Amino acid sequence: MYRIMLVDDEPPLLRSIEREIKKCSACFKVVAKAYNGADALEKMPKAMPDVVFIDIKMPVMDGLALAKRLDVLYPDIFPVIISGYPDFEFAKEALKSGVVDYLLKPVEPELLCEVLERLSKKLEKIYRNKEVELLQQIIRSLPVKSEQILHYLNYKYFMAIIVRRGALPKSYSTQLQIYNYKPFESYDPSLPDNLFGADKCWVLDGRDENESIFIYGFKTDNNVHPESMAYSLASKLRSPSNFNTIVYSKNFFELDKLYSIIQDMYKTINQFLVIGKEQVLHHLQSNGNSFEIPTLGLSLENKLSHLIQTKSMSLLKDEISKLFLTWEQQSFTQYQVDRLLNQLARLIEKHVPSLPAHADFGMDQQFNEVLSSSTNFAGMLRGVWDIIEEVLSSHDDKDSYKKSTKDLFDSIESYISKNLSAPITLQSICDLFGISQPYLSRLFRKYKKLSFNEYITNKRINEARRLMEENPDMLVKDVARIVGYEDQHYFSRLFKSLTGLSPSDYKK
């Protein structure tokens, strides 16, 4: 509910406007009344209004003087002038002071309702942005003001769910990196049947573009169970093309516990994520639990060493395939598989010491790239075997291998440059050039030191900058469409996150 302060030296008028506000909208509540500008400023910190209705002619401090002070001291508050003076110049002077609307006495109920409707739309967007901003600050352990918490996040209880789509990024980092992207485009948490009994739901960016944090706010006690909320959300987000790891807060909590709970949830994801396996876990899952870091074992290492040295490719592939089958059957976590693949990489590099084609991108990094882009063990096996096969076969013909991979990458880069406006995806490029996703990812890491998505985004934003510099009159929506973004607002947010300026500011 949005908060209103009324400022007028005539008590009957204050009561009249308050009655009309109640009739007009259930979204607004009069939280304070003042009888002049000085009185209003004194009450402002405690009242924390979103809107102030101000009479012009008052003793001590008049309405225009108050509006000017509010513009400096409380720029987020919307002042609305109420005046008996229909003079245009007077109205202009009021608007210069930050006033957002102007009503004449006697106030017509219909016009008051129109003003409140316009204000509610503005405030809805402001509240949503401010709530998300504050939640992100809390999650990132940044300082927030207690009065802002009371104003924007005044909920009794909270509940959190983190959804991880696919594998973990290479770094396994718990450091938050906020990206501007559209999370879960097919899911609308604002719909009543998706709120699971909560009064509000926010969807925040997680550690990368494949992770989102759902936070639910509750004004009062309820009978909703966090576990049932998590499973319900899991069913709504299930996808045949990927797997989700979902971690929920086991209990409802107050806002000051949000940071520590999110950290526990990240630990749980990092520790228990299994490639290709749908899981719903709670945030205390990792407490007191530990798992063994497996090893290849001396006997297997000796066997693999012999097959690598003799280049017995068929037998080597059989052994690697058995390994992956065992890992899948025993539900080895991504972290465990990563440690095992590092051992395998060191073993191969020991027997193939000169790898010039991969000198800037070690085998452990290549395996990790495969791991972080895999959606199942079968795909992971294909990606890992591709690397092993390339390394062993290219050892005898290093120059031709280097040339072939560079030529392939040049062809891919040329295609992307010519088709920026098309819906380019990692899979679409793989299908077009007949290669696997892990292999394509390795090419971009090798030749551009970027992920595929980072490269595409940078390419599109740089092209947008060029278009705006050469065509300053071109509409932002047309620029967005030309570089492959149908959603102008998403394009604008992305553009600002990379350049520091909105498209409209950049064009100036």
C-alpha cells in the first residue's frame, strides 16, 4: 500500500481529500497530515510518504517552498500541488520544483482518481525496482538502510528458492555476479496461482545467467510448506532439454537471515549438483555432510597409461566409457567428476607432453568446459572423448590440426557477423556446423577468451553502438531489432550494463 501525506492549513479540506482518496483507490493510505510546510518536513522522516498532496497558500512555509525542499531532501517523493490559483505561470513554477501533478480547488473526485491512477503505475514500477535492488544488496552483503527496509520490504517472513539450470560454471564461485538477462521467460511469478500463498514474489539474478533466486514475502503467518513450494516450482520449470537443481530454505525466516541462508543454499548446490539429475534439496543439506573425493586408482591409471602410449584408441574409448557409466550409476556430483577429470587430464599430458595446439588452453580447462556445458553423462562423455581423440591424433600432425580448427572458427565468426539479427543460439550454430556444444565452447574460449554467450552479447552491443553513432535518428527499438533483440527494454538494460549508458543517453 502506497503512503500519502496531506499538507494543508484547513482541517476540513484535509478530511475531505482523505475521504475521496479512500473512495478512489485501495492502493493508497493517508499516513500523516501536516498544517504547513515546516510541519510537514518535521513529520517526513517518520511518515515516509510516497506522495505528498500540498496546498500552495499556507503559513510559516508555503507549498512551493515545501516542494522545492522535497525536491532536494526527498527526491523519491512525488509532490502533488492543490491550489485555488488556476494561473498557468504559477503552475509552471510548481512543475519546476519537481511537482508531478496539479489539482485545482475544489478538488474534483474524478480528477483526483485519475491522478492516483497515474501515481500508482509509477509507484508500482519504482517499488518493484527498489525491492529488487535492496534484496540484491542484502544477498551481496552490501549495507542497506533500515528505514528503506521498513518502507519497501516490510514483510513478516520470507522464503527463498534457488534454481540452477544445468551445470555449475567453471569457477564454482559463490561470489555473486549480477547479470541483466530475462530469467525464466515462460514463468510469471506475479500470477496468483504461482505465488504459493505469498504476498509478493521477486525473481533475482543468481551467480550467472543460468541461475535465478526466487524470494517470497509473507505479511502474515500461513500454512504453506517450503518443501511443497519448491516441488511445485520445480514442476513448473521442468524442461526436456536441461536439468534443474533446486534448493529451498527449509524454514521461513526474517530478512536479516537472508544472506546467510543464500550462502548455505549455494554450498548445497555446489556440493550436490549431479549432471543430468533433477534434484530438489533444502539449504541445510550440506551441513555436516561430506563426501569422498574419488581417485582413478593406480591399477586403472597404469592401464590407461599403456593405452594412451600405444594409442589403442578403441580400447581406450571403452575404458573411458566404463568410467563414465560408473560415475553416472553412482550419481557422482559435478565436483567429484571434475576432480576425476583433472586426474585424467594430468595422466594424458604426462604421456603427451607437447600439446602446441592447446598450449593456451590446458586439457583440464577443456574438460572443465565440457563439464560446465553438459546436460547429461552421455553428452559429457562425447565431449571428453572428442578432446582426447583430438589431442592424440593431432600430436603427429600439429600444424594441420591448428589450421583446421582456426579455419572452422573463422567460418563460424563470419556467419555470426552476417546474421546478428537472427535468433543465434549455441545449439543452432552447432547444428549448422555439425559440432558439439562443448567443442564450440572450447573454440570461443581458445580464440576469443570468451564464452559463446559473452561473445554474441559483446558483438551485438558493439554493432548497436556503431549503428547509433552513424544513425543518431534511428529509433532504439529498430536498433535493437537489427542486432537481434526483439525486446527493446531488455536490450536497453543489457546495453547500459555493458556501456554504463542507456541507449538514449549514448545517442546524445
